[in-house]
Amino acid sequence: MATVSVARVIILTKAGLKNADSSLAFAIQSIFILTITWGVVSYQGTFAGLKEIESKYGCY
């Protein structure tokens, strides 16, 4: 589900940002991707899984 949503966002942002700088376009795409991904995590109710990630894999 998240993969399909992210693919749609990338396609739509690339279509809407034709004349934008590539770095700016990438930053905007990243924000949309993070928003949709965390939205899916919230919808699925899997926030509790963050506590199960070992500390050596990030700053959690």
C-alpha cells in the first residue's frame, strides 16, 4: 500500500515540478513520501514497533 502511494506521489510531483530545480523537487518529493509513509504507519497502528528496533540501527 505504501509503495503504491509513494509511486503516485513521485509521479504527480514530477509532473507538477517540471521547471523547478532538481534539488528542490527532490526535497518536496521527500516530504511527501515521508508524510504518506508515516500516514500508513499511523493507519496500520504499528507505531509500537519503533520500540522493538535495536538502538544500534538508529537513534531510537
